[in-house]
Amino acid sequence: MDLGILVTIFDSALRLSIPLLAACLAGLWSERSGVVDIGLEGKMLVAAFAGAAGAYALGSAWAGLLVGIAASVTIGLVHGFASISQRGNQIVSGVAINMLAAGLTAIVGNAWYGQGGRTPPLEGDQRFGSVLFGHSALVYVVLLAVPVTWFVLGRTRFGLRLRAVGENPAAVDTAGISVTGLRYTAVIIAGVLCGLAGAYLSVGQAAGFLPNMTAGRGFIALAALIFAKWRAWPALGACFLFGLLDASANQLQGLSLPGIGEVPVQAIQAMPYLMTVILLAGVIGKAIPPRASGVPYVKER
Amino acid sequence: MSAPLDLPRWADTVLVPAISVVAAFLVAGLVVLAIGENPLTATRWLLQGSLGTGEGLGFTLFYMTDFIFVGLAVAVAYHAGLFNIGGEGQATLAGLGIALVLNNLTFLPGFLLIPLGILGAAAFGALWAAIPGYLQAKRGSHIVITTIMFNWLASVLLVYLLVNVLREPQSMNPETRAFPEQSYIPFMHDVFAAFGVEIPTSQLNLTLVLALASAYFVWLLIYRSRLGYAIRVVGSNPSAAVYAGISPARIIIIAMVLSGALAGGLAVNELMGYQHRLLLEFTSGYGFVGIAVALMGRAHPVGIILASLLFGILYQGGAELAFEQPAITRDMVVVIGGIIILFAGALDGLFRRLVAHLFARQKLARA
């Protein structure tokens, strides 16, 4: 393998890891505050659709991004209302959001554009063009979100409170800080990040929305989150690793490795899921989620 | 706010789910309105297509069979306090089990091959659920995450096997060769014809009987057996279970095994009853519908049968509706499923509090 191929693989790994990274950080914010989010996939999908529809209607990629973020935050607030205000089951709510997103984007897309759920192709200013090293501005925004997340969660008072609410909400409540307010803030931040992830897919990477275009990336992001043990810098590493796997799956297709023979693409595709299961089983280190994640907070208890 | 909600039993088991379903349909109606179609004509086409003709009814019952299995699968795990969202993956593996049994034992007569195929489905489905169950029970890995991962693993595995290993050599399609004919589960119209009764042709087959029997079996198990009692104790209070001498780890694994085996019924109906070969994505997301069915049916077999009928109507009626009003694609059914999960599952408390509030006011008014 010469340098050229390595650069190509690195480049496409970065491209493929960006949506994972944004969704993974979204999950990180939400779960660090105690709200489990398996609806990352759904929020991304809604943002991808709304982003493409917005960019097409308004003629600007940035406007599309804002529409995508708004849609994703709206869905996030539904999840927040169910899991924070109504103290409902957060897993159930996440499953519902994934189904709703898959159905709604297809139906609305079909009704608006009549192209089998696709949005019309985006061109010119309707897409994010490359600004640096052949990557669009969104790539750098998402990459920047890593140090910002690390700094805000780890080094500021707001971050400390937010993490505390994911570990011991009663203590935060006793200190006179609103558990509900903090959790809603986290859910909104997660919505914004999922909006970035979705818009990147339809307005940055591709030129328009395709039905079910997230194709399980929200779940890989979830896997990466567990892999990163709910921390920002490791999240970057995990997402890049999964992006690298994805990129090399394309390159390794039909390539035969010495001693192993031909590596099936599916074996590489299965890696993120398999690695997560193995990690969760505690064979290589232990992944411990925030203590109060998934538990609705009830004041009186 | 969090005072215990005193609701009469009928209100809790019938009224609250009914209200959330009605609310879900109202929201779905708004979606139909929003895309510029008339929700009332849509409802008419939906009902006409699913119940209005004998053929439509047959298809409705075919889908209902699928949903009973996946609904029961979610419910059994739910009683043990587990959230099995791996129905898709378990049914996928069950399909693999069916194909391996049927296409390798082609020499057997039907009365042996059919039960063996069903057992193969149950065994493979159970295995795919047992691993997450074991990991939850013994290693503490969260069942929701592992079952999600196992769904994806199952789908990747099936793609690999169908493309590289099990595909018929001459065929371009990623599917196995057809199962031996004696292994087909008889179509209902053929069964009736054998007795001289003519009913419209549809995909409906005898698996429906197996589904109803499974529902009865689950009822016996959960509410009338020692094991079912243990499952419910573990589900409601694992530490109390330990004091009662029940091993939660053992019960968790058993519940998941049963759950996975039940999810395998989806593959039996789809593959042995209708497709007669193993193909990609035959589960069509029905595993997730099982969650809606179980939540709506309050994890009780009778409720699950009723909820499955409703979803059968939606899926069959939705197909007809998409034909009559092309703007309303079949994705509408997925939307309704999602809203029902949201309302009957995550926002359940909202409707319960509403109903409790009304009852309390009525009581005050009478006093």
C-alpha cells in the first residue's frame, strides 16, 4: 500500500466519522445529564430531511442547516417532555422517535416532492462546499465540538452541574439547582448536535435526502459513545476508528490478506457492533454509564 | 403529584390504552391533513381494504399472526423487567434456522419437516436472545444496547450468508433456493377447500393457529405457572426475588430464551407460510411493531391479540390505502406505530393522570 491509498483512506475515514462524531457527542450530552437517548438515529434522519428540504427551499446550505437543527431540537424536546416532564420510559420514547422519524420523513418527502421520498438534488450554494483541505465547514464545526464539549463539561460550573445531574440528581436538587432545567438544556444541545450530523449527511456529504439515509449511523454513534465511556476525546477516537473501519471496508473489498484470505466486507461492518458487545461484557475493560441515566427524577423520593 | 393513582381495573387495562390509541389516531389524522389529504376518506379506504373484503381480511389476519408472535416476545421479556428490542435480529436468525433445517432435511416427510422447521426457528431465535440475556444476567451489560447491537449483527450476518454461502449458484438474488414443498405450512384457503369450503385466496396460513396457541401458552406460563410467577417477581422486584429464593440471573436468561423463541414465530409465518425461501429483510421492521403491540396490549396475551389485530388492519389497510391515495404511502403505518409507542409507552403517565383526575372529580361531585 503506498502513501496515496493511505491518504485516501484517512480522508474518507474523516468524512465518514463526522456524522458519527456529531451524533455521538449528542448522546454524550444527553446521557451525561441522565437522559438515555437511543433516538439519535431518528433525530439525525429528521435533521437530514429537514436540512435538505430547507436548503432546497431557501437556496442556502446554512439556512438548511438551521432548519435541520430546528427539526432535530423539536424531536429532542418531544423526547425531553416524555422522559423529563412525564417521567416516561426513555428507551420506549427513543424507539418511538426512531419509528416516527423513519415514517414521517418518507411520507412528507413523498408528498412534497413526489420522488419516492427523495428531495430534489441540491446544487451550488444549496450544498456545503469545501473550505479547507477539501472538507466543508461543517467538518470543522463538528471537530471543534469535541474540545468545546470537553471544556464545558469538564471545566465549567455548568458542566459540573450537568454531570452531577446525571449521577446524583437529588444532590443537585438539594443545592437549589433545577434538575429539569439542566436536563432540558442537555436535550436541546443534543438536538443541535444531531441536527449537525443529519444536515452533514444530506447537505454536506450527499446532494439531497434519501429515505432512511442514516442507515444505522445513530446506533453506531451509540456504540462509539459506550466505547468512549461517555467522554469527549475518546469519542473522537472511537468515531474515527469506526469511520476508518467503514472506509477500509470499501478499500479492502476483494482484497486478500496473507494468512486470512479474503476478508468479507460484512466482517468489517460487524466490527463496531461486535466490539461494543465485547466491551459491554467487560472482557476488555468496563463501560459504566452515568449512574442516573435512564432514571426519571422524582422530587419527593 | 406522584400520589398513587387509584384507577378501577377496567380503566387501567382498557380505558387508558384506548385513549392513547385514539389520541395516536388523531395525531396521525393531522399528519394526513398536513400533506393535503382527507383523513376521513383515508380511514374509509383503510377499513375497506382490511376488513371490507374476504381477501383483505385474510391478509389482515396474516399480518396479525406476525404481530402476535413479536408482541408476545416483547411481553414475556417485559414481565421479567427486560426490554427486548432485538425481535428483528431474533426473527432474522430464526429464518436462518428454518432454512438450514428445511434445505438440509429435504428427504423427510412434511409431518416431520414442518415441526422440525418450527423448532429450528425457535432454537435459533432463542439462541440469539440468550446471548444478550446471559450478558445481562452474568456480566451486567445493558440488554437494550446488546439487543440493538445483535439486530445489526444479525442483519450483517444474513447478508454475508445469503450473498456468499447460501445463495443458489445460478441465482442473482441473495436468497436461498425454495424450501421443499412438503415443508410449506398449508394456506388457510387450501385447508378450507379440503373441507369443501371456499374462502378467498390470501397469504393467511395455519401459522395463525400456532400464534393463538402461543398466546394461550404465554398466558398459562405468565399467570398460571410457578415459572411465570418467578418471572413476574424478578420483573417487579429483583431483590425480593432473591429473598424468595429465586435466582434473577437464571430467570432473566430463561425469559430471554422464551422471548427469542417467540420472535422466531415471525419467521415461521413469513418464510414457511408464505415466502418458502430465505431472503433478505423479510422481517420488514415488524420486530419494532412488536414493541407497540406489547405496550398497547399491556403485555397481556388477550391485549396483544387485540393490538395485533389493530396493526394487522393498519398494515393491510395501509397497503390498499397507498394504492388508492398514493400520497399516503405505507410509511403512514410506521408513523402510527411510532405515535402509539410514544403515547401508550412513554407518555402513558400523562393519560393515566388525566383519567385519574377525571375519576377523582367525579367522586367529589358525587360526595
